[in-house]
Amino acid sequence: MKKLAISLITFVLTLTGASRAQEAGSTYAIQNVQSEKNLRPYAAKTEDGNAIILYDHWSWKCMTWKFIQVERNTYQLQNLYTGKTLQPSAAPVPQTALWQQPLSGDKAQYWEFIRDRGDVYVIRLKGTRLYVTASSSETNSSIILLPMQNSSSQQWRLIKQDPWF
């Protein structure tokens, strides 16, 4: 009976943790609301400059991001597989694609998570008016920066995960 009660408490805590805002050091898949696909490095390549794309949801390290808190709702996102983060591939202007780079103190790696509604967020590059946007719903489509469009292509859900491979 005691084991059942502990299991039930653990299950409830897991469920409530998945719906809360991101926590520093926690790991999540970042899923686009429109496509239900996740952010990941293209083909799980580890090279600097590899594109960040959309891919079907799996509990893989290459689709899991560690949230490293910089400020209240601002994070660097470290990919568990590559150990790298995402940032704009050039000076941040509309249509700039995202790619992976090593973690540094570069502010181009700081992402603000702004609650849109419920468990849905928009992700803004800190210090800009540009938001993480899925360029389409297709697998391997690029992730770009755009001004606010009030579109589900700019809405993201966090899925708590701790992958084993």
C-alpha cells in the first residue's frame, strides 16, 4: 500500500511538472503547436553551423534541450546530444535561419520564453522583436526568425523528457 501511494505521488508530481514553465537545468523537447514536430539539429549532426529544423517527436537526446537560466524567463538551450545551442546564422533580421553553435556568453543565444496561453509559449530572441518560427510544417523544414505573426507556426509546447539515447 505504501509503495502504491509513493508511486501515485510520483506520478502526480511528474504530470504537474510537465505542465509548469521550464525550470533551469530541466530537459524538454520543444514542439511546434501547428506541426507537432520538434526542434532538433539537422540529421543530428554535431558540426557548428548545422541547421536547426523540425522533426517528428521522439524521446531522443538530439531532440532534447537543457534549459540554462540566464534571467527570469530567459534561457540558453543546450542540446543534450550535440552539447551546443541554437542561435541566428547571421545578424538577426526577419527570415534569418537558426543553426547550432557552441555555448558562449553571446546574447544571440538568449531566448525569452513568453507564455502565450496555457502551456503554449512564444520564443523571442532576447533584445529583439523576432520570434522562433517554423518555416513550414514539413519534416526537416528550417526554423527562422520573424516578427510576431500571431500564428501557430510561432507557438511552442514544452514536453518534459529525459531520453536514454
